[in-house]
Amino acid sequence: MNGNIAVVYEQGVLRPLHPLNLPEHTKLEICIVNAFDEETTEADKAYQVLLQAGLIQPAPLVQVDPILESELQRAADAFGQAGPLSDVIIAERDEV
């Protein structure tokens, strides 16, 4: 068996997070890499564990073209003509 596995260190023992398909007393060589630093959030840790376990897949990267300044200005002008957002919401509620 070769590859990376996720483990947790508990009471002086490294324990795999998932069962390993190995015969009893198999000797392995391990390289310890701390996957988390002090600034890693609990959500980041959970994401990494799920990712390493194969339970989730990373989202594909999507290339987004930058928005032109002229398009931003046109959108701002269109929203500005509608008036304050609170007035728009109140008007929609009155229509219902």
C-alpha cells in the first residue's frame, strides 16, 4: 500500500481516520506532515479531512472574465434609476 492517509494523534498513538487494508503487524514507513497550523479554522480542518477521505471533491476552477468599467457603470446607472432598495422592496411587498 502506497499513498497518503489521514491520521489523528491520540494518547501517544497515530490512529488512521479510516480502516487500512493491511495484514496485521505490517511494517510501514511514515512521513509526518502537520496538515494544519494554529491559524487553520475548524471548517478548514473538516474540509481537508473530507477531501482526503474522498468524500468530497474540490470545486473546479472557473475562469471568469473581468467586468469592464463601462459595464459596471451601466449597471450602477440602471440600479440608481430604481431608487433606494428599501423603496423597491416595499413596493414589491405592496404588489403581493
